[in-house]
Amino acid sequence: MLIDNNKFGGDVQLENFAYDVALSVRQAQVYGIAVERFGTSCSGSTDCFGSGYGMHFALSSPTQYLLFNDENNTGVYSASVLPSEIVGTPDRITQGFYISGLCVVSGISQTCQSTNQIDIMYIRPEPTAYISAGGVQCYNTQQNCYYEAQVTLKSPKGDTRTVVVDSTGQISVQLQ
């Protein structure tokens, strides 16, 4: 029996990449639930626990995604946020892999609607996700929230995997 090592290696790399993205989303969830505070401006009169943590994905930057703190409580990442709100450095996607699609599912439609940007927010004390699309924040206006986010990742050979994040807090990787 002959095995195509290049195909196998590419599939394994794509699978590992998809799980890395899923783990990054889980990291935002853990930060949103457990991190005491963000920044150094917290004082006795300031709400040290009010800001959430989120993940930002955008088709305009298909080779990166980032973890951010929502210190200004907008519920979405904006290029105009303070650099201090970005936690660590943006995760860079290399070796020809990229984000090929973003879509969201509302609780009513059950069909995935394409979007150019997804922000997934976690706010203390709940593990539930506030899923926003197109830069429209939702946790202050929950009728703008979506039930599910899907981030589709593509390999240089055209194979895909999708990271699915439910508003209930579930995160999974699916073969397309």
C-alpha cells in the first residue's frame, strides 16, 4: 500500500492549525472568565472586572487573528483600539495557510451568512460567547448576537477545516 506523504502531512498540518485556532478561542474564554483585571488603571472606584476578552477574525487580514481585551467595552475589536488592548501579539498564519471564510448563524435562520469580520467576546462570569459580525457589537444589544460563528481555514492544497464556536461556549473543529 502506497501513502501520499505530502497529502497526509498537509492534512495533519491543517488539522493542527485548526486546533491551534480553537485553542486560541478557548484562551479568550478562559481569560474572560478568570482574569482578575486588565491594565494598570484599575483603582478602588474603577470596575476592575467589567471588561471582557475576545478573538478577532477578519478577511481583510486572512493570515492573522488576535486576542484582545475589550477595555473600552465596545464588544468588538477596532483598528483604533489602544495597542495595550491587544493581548500578546497577533497570531500569524504561515506556510500558505489562511482564513478563507467567515460566517455566522442566527438562532432563527440556521444558515450560515458570510461576513467579513467576526468578534467573539467572553465576559465574566459566564463561559457563553457573544458573537458579533461585521463590526456591529452585540453584548449591549443582544438582538445583534449570533448563535454560532464559523471560521474556515484553508491549506495551500485547498483542503479546509472549520472552527465552530457556539454561543453556549462550545468550540469544535470540523472537516468540510
